[in-house]
Amino acid sequence: MMSKALTAEDILPIVACLTPRERGRLLRLITARPGADAAVYRSVPPARDEFATDEEPLAWDAQRWENFG
């Protein structure tokens, strides 16, 4: 089943609850050109755990390569 599209009236109360920093980030995300992610990461750096993994850093690279060569 397809969900109902949100209207401006649906979104406005959510945006009103954002902090000024979150509103600024939302505005930058909305107006950003495709491929311009670098500016977003400069304004809000990734969190410590954003790219974290429980695996050994290079373990994923070695998986399934034993059948080659």
C-alpha cells in the first residue's frame, strides 16, 4: 500500500520543533546541488559511530576471495 504524500501543513509543525542548527542543516540539504555533500559534512561532521563496524577493519575485504587465484 502506498503511503499518503505529506503536505506543507503536515511538515511545518515538525520543522517548527527543530533547533536553529537543525533548521540550517535542513535548509542546506534541501538547497544543495547533487554531488555537493562535502559542504554538508564540513558543517556537520560525521558522528564517531557513523562509519563504525564491529568487524576487523580489513576482514570484509578478505571475505570470499579465497576461491580466486
